[in-house]
Amino acid sequence: MSKEFKTLFDYLKNLQSRYFHALSAFYVYEGLLESSAPNIVGQKEAGQNVKILNQFKNFFIVSKEALRVYFFLELAKLFDESKQSLHISKIVNFAGSNIKKLSQKDFLEFHQGRTFLSELFKQYKAMDNKDLAEIKNKISSHEKIIKKLMIIVINI
């Protein structure tokens, strides 16, 4: 198996972990907000939840703000294009410069011993330049939103 294939999967694992942490923080934050929204949980339940939130407001105010900030920071890291950070564009560029070393054979070797490997292997399609261009286009199409995200993070 090529060293580049393993490196790419290590990068992807790292980025996936960061993404799931950001998403988890967002869902907890959203859950806290929704718990006191009468249009979502109903007037009675929202009122009861607000009482509880107010009883422990020093905890919940700090928790909500920490979750909000953590979410934005982790999300921004996915798009931070500094040389020191691992970001989506860096992974796309790495894959593009090593595209010939990301073969089906490497996939098979990397996942040796994995359950249902033969089924995974049948479905596996090696990455090509078209896939990478599509990722770059998706990032470009959201450039304004990404810039706003970076401004939010800078001002936190």
C-alpha cells in the first residue's frame, strides 16, 4: 500500500472527527435553544424548561456560549487555509498531487481484515480529477458563507 493512501485516510479521519465534534456541539446548542421555544416544544413545556434553565442560568448561559463558540471554531478549522492547519483544500490538493497512488489495490490493502471488505471493494471507485474538481466547485460556491464564518471566528 502506498504511503500516500494511508496519509490521505489519516487526514480524512482527522477531518471527519473535527466535523463530528462541530456537528455534535451544534446539535446540543440547538437542543438547548429549542427546549425553551414554545413554537417547538409547546407553551407549557417551554415554560417549565425556562424555569429550570433560569435556576441554573450560570451553567446554561456559559454552556450555550461555549457550545456556540466551539461549533464555529471547529467548523472554521475545516476551511482555514493556513499552512499549519489541516483543511479540506489541503486534503484535496494532496489527493490531486497523488491521484495515481490512490488505487483500488491500495484500498484493498488498507482495509484488509475489515468486515464486508469484498462488498466495499466492489463499490469502491478510485478518486479522479473530476471528483476533486467537484469538491473545489462546492467550496467555491459557498465562498461568501465561508468568509462570513471566518469573520465571525475572528470576532469571537
